[in-house]
Amino acid sequence: KQWYQRRVRVYYVYQFVSGKTKGTKVWRGFWSILDLATMVIGWTAVALYLIRQEVLQAAIAEFVETPYYYIDFQSAAEFDVLFADCLGGLMFLITVKIIDLFLVNMRIRVLTIITRRSLVSLASLGVPFFILFATFSQIFRLLFGSNLRTFSLWGLSM
């Protein structure tokens, strides 16, 4: 998840810095403003993450030094909420951009149409596969559950 977010941010910064936007009316369109908002929110999320880490480390260090003293974790929680809100907004904007790419790109549009038409076939293949997978998982749990930790619980053996 984090590597994908970093790649998206680096891509947008590269597009902005490389000058591919020079000589065009790039900041007048809706999608260009969406790209700019994505960059700003992405870098704000990075800054909030770093600030949150510093505040949290300072609070934990203070807690370790004086364990019976009241430590205010509320400031770290506030930065955490802001960070989560920025990531939520960023993911929304990226999703809107990806949906636009699906609608504009003809090859991907054909792929989505084909996938939509084959959903019934995929579901009819997926249900028996899941039943077979769950059956083998249960069998291996019954056979090896007492000896191996990975098969000790049904959820772990999945």
C-alpha cells in the first residue's frame, strides 16, 4: 500500500517538474486541478505522517521516563486523524482519476466490458474453488493441527 502511494506521488512530482506541462493550458482543466490537489494532499499526508511520528515518539519517551505521570496522547491522535483524512481524500482522488482512465482508454474499456460479461462464469468457477479450498484447509487442519502451529486454527490454515 505504501509503495503504491509513494509511486503515485513520485509520478505526479515527476510530471510537474519535468516540464511536460509547459506551453499548455494545464491548470485550467478539471483533471489538471485534480492532479494538483492529489499532489498537495499527498505531500501534506507525508508531512503529517512525519509530524505524527515525532509527536508520538516524544510522548512515548516521556512516558518511559515518568510512567506514573499523565501523558497527553491527544495531540498524536489529532495528527493521526488528520493523516487518515488526507489519505482518504488522496485515495478518493486517485480512484476518480483511475475511473477516468478506464472510461477514456479504449483498450481498458474493452477489458472492463469483457470482464463484466464474464462475471457469471467467474463466479461459477469461484464458488466451487472456494469450497474445495476450504475443504482442503479443514482436512489439513485436522491432520496437522496438533503438530504444526500454522494448521492449529482454521483461520491460520486458510
